[in-house]
Amino acid sequence: MTEREFYISVIPELAELIVLLKDVAPEEKEEIKQETLNNCKDRPQVLKIMEKCWMVIDTQLQEMHAN
């Protein structure tokens, strides 16, 4: 599976996570984000993918709160 195929396959899960996180306090969201990234730190390829996923999540949450 290519990286692109992986991202396409996780879109539903990312969308669900974004919806769940929209009502979470910013501090709690940041804690979840840091835990997720810390759990991947020993696997550089996974960490890179998770960082990209969190860029999407953060951007979407910012847009949701701006509207």
C-alpha cells in the first residue's frame, strides 16, 4: 500500500476523529495529539504519517471553530 492509498483509506476515521475532537477542550486535544505522536516516536515512518494526519485534523478543527 502506498502512502497515498493509506491516507485515502483512513479518511473516514480522520473525519470521525475530527467530529469527536470538535467538542474537546483545546488542552485535552493537545494532550491526545502529544500522546499519539509520542507513541510513534520509535517508528519514524509512522511518526511522519501521524504528523501529517494531525496537520489535517488541526486545520479542520480551526476552520470549524472559525465558522
